[in-house]
Amino acid sequence: MVSVPRLVIAAPASNSGKTTVATGLMAAFAARGLAVSPHKVGPDYIDPGYHSLATGRPGRNLDAYMCGTDLIAPLFAHGSAGCDLAVVEGVMGLYDGASGQGELASTAQVAKLLRAPVVLVVDASSQSRSVAALVHGFASWDPEVRIGGVILNKVASDRHEALLRDALDESGLPVLGVIRRAPQVATPSRHLGLVPVAERQDDAVDAVRAMGERVRAGCDLDALMALARTAPALPDEPWAPAYAPAASGQGPRPVVAVAGGAAFTFAYAEHAELLTAAGAEVVVVDPLRDEKLPVGTAGLVIGGGFPEVYAPELSANEPLRRAVTELARSGAPVAAECAGLLYLARELDGKPMCGVLDAEARMSERLTLGYRQAVAVSDSPLAVAGTRMRGHEFHRTVLEPGAGTTPAWGMHQPERRVEGYVQRGVHASYLHTHWAASPGVARRFVEHCRVLPAR
């Protein structure tokens, strides 16, 4: 049984202040000495970085589309083990989920799966009495979603606050916080959302501290904690990476280098845990700073991030580019997602990259965004041909050609196409996947790493 007190922080729409409130609550409760478990609904990689800074624990995602509904509570239990409180930041509006899929992957669905009370963050900047109608509509839309209270954001004055409170008195939902309109906390954005923590560490620390102070000053933390404690126990066992079948074979643990640093910040915590459980020694390599791969590297994982922002610096690190190219040509397993795909290309915005793939990448005006259903086109270190997986695309770049002679994936949603590259041990694609949904991916990758010395 999982009995961690928990709250889901939701909103009627994006840009209502969810991230500020959720991160601020995490920081405020952590400052009280509580162990706070941070979670984010959906595939977002950036907000969990701020959550981690606020709590000192890994930010974890709860994505019902990629991982399936049955895995949400176990993943939550895994991340929140031993904690005093869990705070789950929602995605978009409360009832918004995967396009055309009903409630799937919505904040509302995750709240129901976790049996967690919802705190609705409302941008009150352009309304007074109408706030009651808005809150009533959200609270009554789905009777299985329990909205336990409201936090009013961007409130202009004492008079404005009084009008809002009077209106909400009729709704029966308590006001758990009022945050006044003020200059935005310094969390700069660019083409894919907030700038990641790894790119602005000192400023991000200050921003998270400011969020915590603003929330502590405006919210009733005791009432919020009391609400969190009303969440009933969940009859689910925690997910554990040790449940993945162990990699076969004996001998030393193969070294798997995982790209990190400011250019490669998109990663799910469970991936490294699965690789470790499958028998690998996981070592982080920063392509902006490190000129060599870790000693004994038998495999390489390059996740997402912003190589387009750092193209000159990545290109200037010729020794590491050369080492990556040599590793790929040796037949060693290399898994590259999105940013990793661009790094393996011949060039990115005219800057030389690793040249493992005969393709060129460039920035684009068009945002490619959405969930995908995919099937592996051919055997690779990640999957055997025919393996079905769900993933997510999120980029403003274009790769030409978009697929090699042996593509990585055949896409079935939203349109049919092939995408990505499989060559030798390389599997490179724009598709982000969550390996917790298919733990055999990590086992297969590590098994391929074990045979590298025989090549």
C-alpha cells in the first residue's frame, strides 16, 4: 500500500501559473524540512529540472500515454517512496490530454489514477465574480475528479481579492492561497519552453527560491498539507527497475556513457535506473566539455536537449566528435533521441557534427509536437523488428533526409511514415520514448554492450 500524502496542481488552461505554484509549493514544503517527491504529468523534461532543484530529488514524469495507465501509480510509488509529501504538477488544462483520445494522459486522468485531491490554480487577472462559475464548471465536470481547493493567481489588490473570495464562498471550495500580481519570477523561455536548469544553474536557484517565498507568503501551507493527507492509500506496489530481466552473461559491468550537460538535458530518471539494473555502469559525459568518452565505453545514449543552441561549441569539440564517430563505426550500440539524432548528423545549421549519419539538420519555423504510435522497422540494439512503442515528438528542427535506407520507426499516428536511422549499432530518431513502459529495451541495449570486446 502507498500512503504518501499528495496533491495535484492543475489549472483551467496553460499559462495560469501551474509551474510557479507547483515549484513554489515544493520549495516551501522542503524548506520546512519535509521530504518532497516531485512529479510532472506528461512528457515535459524541463519543469522536472526545476522541481528537482526545489526538492533535492529527481523530478519524475507520469505519462499515461507513453507508459500506460497501469504504470502511473507504480511509478508514482517508486518516486515517492520514503517521502512526507508528493506534489504533482499537471499539464495544460485540467481535462486536456492526448489529442483525440478523450481523457488519456490528462491531468484529470492522472489525478484519478492516484486518487489525489486537485488544487486548481486560477489566473484571476481579468475576472471577479465569474471565477465562481469557472471553478464550479471544472469541479462538476467529472465527479471522479476531486477538486479540494483553489489558489488564486495574479490578484491585483485587496479589493480584487475580496470580490474573488465572496464569489467563491458560494462554490463551497476553499481558497487555499492568493498570489498577488507581480513581476514574473526570472524563468526565461525560448522556442521549446523554459530554459533548462542546467543552462542557468545560479539564476535557476534564485528563481526557485523566489517561487518558494511567493507561495509561502500567499498560500496556507497547513491547509494544503491537511488536504494532501486526505488522499487514501493506493493498493499498488512500487515500480522497480530491478524488475527488468537482468542482462545475460558474466564479467564486468559494461560502461554506458549517457550524454549530459547543458546541451543534453532531456532524460527520464528511470532510463539510467533501468540501465544500471540491467547490469551497466552508467557514466555521464558532457559533449560541451569532455574531450574523451569514459574509459571502457561500450555503449552510448544521447537523449534530447538543445544542440541547436550550442552548435558552435559542440562542433568545436572535435576530439569528442571523433570519439563518438569511432565508437559508432565499431558497431557499439548507440541510442540517440532527437538532440542525439542531430548530434550524429553530418552538420547542424552548417556546423560540423559527428557525421555518423549522412544527413543535415537545421532549425525550422515549424514546431513538431505530439504523441506518436510507432513500430520498429528493423532489428536494432533497442528493439526487434515489429516491436510497438508509444512516444512523443517535440522539436523545431528538420533533418534531411528524415529517414535512412533502414529507418528506425514506422509511424502510425498522426500519419503513416518512416523515420530515423538504424545502421550498425546505431538507433537514431526524433522519437522520445519512456523505457519504463518496455524495460526489455534497457536489457537488450546492455546485452549488445557486453559483446563489444569481441568485435
